[in-house]
Amino acid sequence: MRTTILQYDLSKIVDLAREGKRLDGRALDEIRDFTIELGMCENAEGSARVRLGSTEVVAGIKMGVDKPYPDSPDEGAISVGAELLPLAHSEYEAGPPSFSEIEVARVVDRGIRESKAIDFTKLCIKEGEAVWIAFMDFYAINADGNLFDAGSIAGLVTFMSAKMPKLNDKNKIIKHEYSGELKLTRHPLLATFVKLGDKIMADPTYLEEKASTARFSVATTEDGYMSAMQKGPGYFNAEEVKYMIEKGFEINDAKRKKIFKLIKK
Amino acid sequence: MDRIRITKVNEMVEERIPDYKKDKKRVDGRKMDELRPLSIKVGVLPNADGSAYLEWGQNKVYAAVYGPREALPKHTQDPYKAVVKVTYRMATFSVPERKQPRPNRRDMEISKVLGEALEQVIFAEQFPNTEISVFVEVIDSNAGSRVACLTAASCALADAGIPMKDLVAATGVGKAFGELVVDLDKNEEDAPDAVDVPFGIMPNSGNIVLLQMDGLLTKEEWAKLVPLGMKACQDIYKVQKEALKEKFILSEVSEKSVEAAVEDKAPVADKPKKEAKEAKAKKVKK
């Protein structure tokens, strides 16, 4: 039953794309509306629930103290994990991390890490001995396409809202006591596109991803930098890539504005 | 019960060990037989066949049901009934100290006992060779996450339209600081005399479908705990029923959106017919 509906929808998506239309009536470069809920997990140092259309992800940060890497004794680190829970789609299975899980986690990670938004030297507790590691994990709760962008919004806002735990004199975390926040100097976001025929669509749904022939994501910052790119399946020509980068900046600037507005509330 | 180290006001426990016999109220101000605030919403995940989101005190869990669907690999199939498979997991940030993402022995055991509890209420023999998959994910926790998951999962099963004899309502009961209590929180689970009994029943028949225990308990104390647990589960059952009813009460807004959806779909449905007519017309011309 499910598959018949899917096949029907897929062919409809392809037909509509030829006319430059989408199944949900959006313009090709229009993203779905999103909502953010902050801080619902009290055990996490920062947490967020993001709904992008009907895609839903929950992200949380745990701060840990560990020894620094020998080659960077005064730098802390971040670690990003993603799980596509079987809860989120009948297609996902429980088990060791899949290729898709690893890819989406690493792309979101690079977007944040390479933007230098977090100064890793500020995560140093004592050079050569103890540094902070920020573990950000996000979970797909309902998967309706574009977990990249949903994960990047969730990741960014959890990092923005994360509290730093207090330490005792032995560098052990004192539970439920905090001092200050994790400061971000930039706010990188991902914008993901798919190609259907010769049309480029922003923020694809699950079915649009299925029907598409190529996928591309770009992470941008507010001061005009790109901090990560990732081409998934398929191919693009140089013109298309240029278009997606330009659109990516435009879309992410709008998203960023909305995020700041939502968080202020 | 395995300890998930969750302590909100641990310092308080260290300062003065509460004595519930004297205090007459609990660390968080509850009465001995009082549950933490519980709320359930069903049908929250559009992709799943049935789903529920539950908040119970600090515990927050999602439950999703897929199926009945073909049980794979084939050797897992039972030719006489559906296999009920529960996957219980905790998010890395759902506990004070980050949990390793891969499932541990505790996750596996809980998945097993939850599955065995739910199996009792499902008419599994109606769906031979299939699997009913139940996924529960804990995103925040403070003692009692497995009973929260079981309570949510049974709502998700009902939401999926799976034929059931009853729901399953579950709560923790036990002993802490010298008194018998219902729905222990983390402070109470860490009490020196703590006894924790995850307790789940079929509310209509009163049959017990989940029962575990760790700690030291006398026969007399157990005899007193059972009615406490039964009463609490009946209260939980009321919340479950309300949550399920809630989904089917159409608000004005959703009625409109239903109408809009019907109107939206109409032209699309007509389109193939038009094309067919045109095609026919062309054929006729030829």
C-alpha cells in the first residue's frame, strides 16, 4: 500500500517539476517553515527540538572533560553524532551507524567546526591535562526529508544555548551547576538542494529526495564565508553549483534572522 | 534496577537523609501515593503507523509503532502469531553523564520485558508471520523511564489501530526513606533503603504484565504495595484514554484543513481523467 502511494507521488513530483512546481505548492527556492523549542531536556547542557515542515529532530549537548590530543594540548573539541531512529521512518533500521547517519553527522559537524564559530582554545581547562569536549548528538524523530538542514538548525541552536558546567578543583563536573555559556562567534547554517530534471529545489521533502537525481549542501556564515560543502549522489554543472551557493547564502540569511527572532522570544 | 545516575538535588540527600515517616511528604513535596505530572499526546509522528509523546515529570519519551509488517529475516517469523519487537533506547544527552550511543545490556533487557508486556494485550494471532515493531526513545529521564515508555508504547499501539484487549498502564512503586511510595524519582531511587518495582498492569483485568524489582522488601510491604500500584495505574489509564480520545475530537481548525485538503486534491484527481478524455478524443480523430 505504502509503496503504491509512493510510486504515484514520485511520478507526480517529476511531472510537476517539469513545470517548475512542487507537490506541496512551494516555489522551487522556498523552504518549509520551521519551529524551535529550546531546553526541554534538563539532563542536557543544551537541547532543542526543531520541526522543519514535518521533519522533526531533537538535539542535545553533553559537555565532558577529557585529555587533549597530544598535537593540540590547549584545544578542546566538538563531536557531532546523528541517529536516524527507526522511529522516524519505516526505512531506517536499528543497528550500527549507517552511511547516511555518518554523512549527515559529519556534514553538520564540518559546517560548525570549520566556520571557526567555536574557539577551541576557550574550551581548554588546563593545557596538556584537561579540556572540554562538547558532544552534540541529534536524533531524527520524524523523517520527511532534509535532515541536513534540520540537523544544522538544531545543532546551531543547541550550541548557542548550551551552558558550561561548573568544575570542582579536581576538574570534575559539579552536577546541575553552570558557569557561563558556550560562545559562538559565527552562526553557520546548512542549505540543502536537490536536482530534479533540470530544476533545483531547496529544502527537499522525503519524496523529493527520492525522486531527485542529485543532492548538494552548503554551509554559510553571516559574514560571507562558506564553511562546508557536500555533494551527495548525482552531478551538477558549474552554473548550478554557483546558483545553489548564491541561493544558499540567501536562504541561510533568512533562516538565521528567523532563528534569532525565535530564540529571543 | 540498573542505576542511571540522575540526581537533581543530590546535595540535599547528602545534607540530611529525609525520613518520610516524620516528614509526611516527599523530597519534591509529593504525597506518598502521588504521581508526578503526566501528559500524553498520540499521533505525533506522521511517518509512523501509530505514535505517542509522553512527559512524566522530567521523563520525556517518544513511542512509534510500525506494522504489522512482514517479519524479516524470515526465521524470526512465527506462523501462528505476530512477533512484538520493542526497541528501547536512550538519547546520549538524556542522562547526567553522556550515555554511549550504542545499546547496552540494560537497553536490551528493558526492550525484552517491555515486548513481553505488550504482547499480552495484542491479538497477535490475527497477524501470523508479521512483526509489530515498537520503538521507544527516551530524550530526558529521571527514574521510571521504562514505565514511561511502556505507558506511551501502549498508546501508540492503540493509535496504530492494532486490535488490543486492553492498554498497559505502568508505574514505579517501591520504598524510599522508610515509606512505601509510588512513582519514585531519582532521589528516592538513590535512597539507602530504596526498593524500585517497575509495575505494569492491564487496567481492565488487573493482570500484571510488567514486574521487576531490586532492593529488599518484606512480604507485608509487598502486600501493601500492590494496591498502591493498582490505584496509580488506574489513574494513568485515565490519562491514556483521554489522550486517545483527544486525537479524534476534531477542532474547528482541523475540520477546515480537512475540507481544504479535500478541495486541494480534487483537481489532481480530475487531471488524469481529463488526459484520458483527451487521449480518447485524439484516438477518435485518428
